[in-house]
Amino acid sequence: MFSVAITQDEAFGYPGACPIWSPSTLTFLGTGENTTSQVWFTGFNGIIGEVFYPSVDKAATVDWQFLVGDAAKTWVDEEKQDTTSQVNLNNTRSLSWNITNKAKNGKYQIQKTIFTDPNRNTLIQQVTFTALRGTLDNFKLYTLYHPAIGNDGKSTTGYNTSYNGIGMLIAKNSTNGMASALASSLNFQKGMISSGFVGQSDGWQDLKGGKIDNRMDWTYKSATNGNIAQMAMFDLSPYANQKSVTFNLVLGFGNNETNAKKVGWW
């Protein structure tokens, strides 16, 4: 069955929690094989940590991970906490990485190849999500993205939109307009996309904080000029009887929203 949430406009809880950066203990890092792409990425605990754009001293994210739950809404896992990770270098020139994260509860596995597009300001995750028990119909899968555009975790504005028919999460620095655009080749479930303030109305708080009901109840259209996080639930219904699904999850960057959208595709 589909989840049902009531879409609302601006998220509550401005300006969000005091921003912090991801841990300095890293397990991987990478960038493009040439200077056309101005994106650098790091990772820890099997997930993407700080991503830098447009220079190596300008962080644009805090972290980016999956949340996984069961269709019966009895549990939700956080990828960086609830999986064991294997990390292997895939390409020494481009510093692309193969990551395998297996659930500690033994129910699912997430495999990712992470790299930057050498010709665009785009970070790409080629993902295979596998049900180790049951089929995809037994799971809910979410992407949770914590931007900090322009090296500033206190002044990010996020909103939900579409571009060429594709659902997108846009985050921009409220001062200089620098932006990111997150999209997926696996459709987001209609209406199940949200931007919120960290520690108050973000997706993690929705699924795992406060009154825990293990379901996505909040679908806020925007969160303005604060410490924000963005979440979307994937539509697994076309693959309900399968054991796995493979897709591309992309994060494009630009000096404004328009340019970020133009490169936020797979």
C-alpha cells in the first residue's frame, strides 16, 4: 500500500539545530579525472560525507545517506548506523569507489559505485538495493540529504520541484544563490518528498525522532534560510515482486538553481 502524507508549505522549526560537520575520520574520497568537474567528495561509515563545490575548501554538504524501513512500518534503519560497510577503490585515476553496506538485521543490502562525472559538476551514485529477505514490496526506501551550500550550514534554503518531468530536491545558499539539485532515475513516490529544518521537521525526525511511527508523515514544500535536510521516498511499486532494483542517484551543483538543475541528471 502507498503511504499517505499531507503536503504542507513551509516547514516548521526555523532555523533548525546548530549545524555540525560530518566526522573527520574518512574511509574514502574522490574527484574527477580532469579539472572540468569542480566537485570533490568524501565518505565515512559507507555513506557520502562532505562534498565540496566549487573548490576543495568550500563544503556543500554535511552527509547523504539512505533510510530503510519495512512496509509494515515496524522499523526504520539509518544507513550509516545500521549497516556494516565494505569499501573498495574502483578506479585509481578518477577515485571512484565501490561500497557494499549490509544491514545488521540481515534484511537488505545497498551496493553503490560513487564517482564524479568528469564533464559536469555532478556526483553520481550507481545504486543496487537488494532485499535479502522477502521482495522489494516488503521495504520502504528513502534518500536523506543534508546540504550546507557555500560552506554555510546556517543559511540554506531547500524546496521541492520538478525539472523536465523529474522530481528534484533543490538546495541553495540564501546569500549567493549557489545551488544543488538532487534527482534519481528511480522515481520518487508521488507527493512523498520533503524539505525540513534539521532536528525539528527534517526526514530523520519524521521517521526516527520524537513520536516514532516509522512512516513518512511530513511533506513540506520548503525550508528557508536555515540548517535544512531533504528527504524523498522511492517508488518501488513497479519492482514489487523483484529482489533488487538498480538506479542512479545524482547530485548536480551550479552557481545558481538553473545551472544545478541542468547537470542534475544521470
